[in-house]
Amino acid sequence: MPPTPFYRIFRNRPYEQTCEKMRSFTLSRNNDTQDEVWFLDHLPVFTIGKLGKPHNLLSRTQIPLVQSDRGGDITYHGPGQLVVYLLLDLARRNLGVRQLVSLIEDTLISLLSSYGVRASTMEQVPGVFVGRKKIGFLGLRVRRGKTYHGFSLNIDMDLAPFKIINPCGYEGLEVTDLKALGKNTEMKVVVDDIKSILDVKLRKIDRSA
């Protein structure tokens, strides 16, 4: 059974610098390298995935736009949003990409339920929603059977930048955060709760391998 991932916590990290560290970790790891999960928030940045369309940035802004090697289209990262990067060996954990996507969505739904928030997925639209508003986002990259990038959850952030993009490439898609839903939850608490849920879900998969 693979060991529990090593968890790291960072704050206010530039996006490009973090991506380079993820790529470096993934390229240099071997079959014995322990998986890692990174928790952080980013300085304000728009990121656009490999399949993204530049026209989904609707107006000029001083917030930088960075091309990313993750899947998906355009999104916004900034203070008050928890970003979770999953640096996992999929084969060692007997995980497929679709199974990992479901694990991420289930983790967020379980987390939000523990805070009294009813969340769900939407058909053909990756991520997690409260009603019709998106609160959880995901975008992954797999290289040589190893994954990096991951998912994000809006906790208590300035949502205005989402209004000048088509979030995830969907025109008119609304977003929300825990604060707007009346939940005053500290990021540290959310980190600890996600750790607990991930540990349980990964161990369950590992035991079935």
C-alpha cells in the first residue's frame, strides 16, 4: 500500500514559480518518490489551460494572464482561494484520471456538506457547484503516469475578477465562495478538513489495489 502523501503548506505563491516546481518534482521523481499534496493560495493571476481560448478574457486588466499546461480553460486565482496541488503516482495508487476527477469532486462535496453547504456536480462541466454557482474548480496534467496541478476552492475572496472572464470557458457562469454562503471558515480549518477526507479516500482506493 502506498504511503500517505506528504503534505506541504505555502502562502501567497506566484503561479509560474509554483508550476515550475511542480514540473520539476514530477520529472525528477522515481517509483519510490513519496506522493505530495501542496496547499497554498496564489497572488492574483488569471490562468488559461491548454485548450483555453484567449477571448474568454473579456477585458483588459492589470492582473497577469499566464498560460498553463493544465487542462481546462480560463480561471482566476487569488488570496482567499485555497489551491490544492496533487502530485500523485496514479499507477501506484491504481487510479485512473477519471477516477481521480471523481475523487476530487467527491472530496469537495463531502467537505462542503460538513459545513452545511449542499453541493453537487453538473453533467459535462467539471467542478463543484452550489445551485448554479461554481465554488470548486479542477484542472490536471498527467505526465508519464504522474499527475500535477489539482483543484481549488473559493473560501473568502474577491470574486470581482471572475466577472471579466468566462470562467472555465462558459459564458455567464456564476461563481461563489464560502463567505458569500454565510460560512466564515478559516483556511487553516479547510486545509485540515481536506487532509482528513483525502486520507480516507486514498486509503480506500489503496486497499482495493
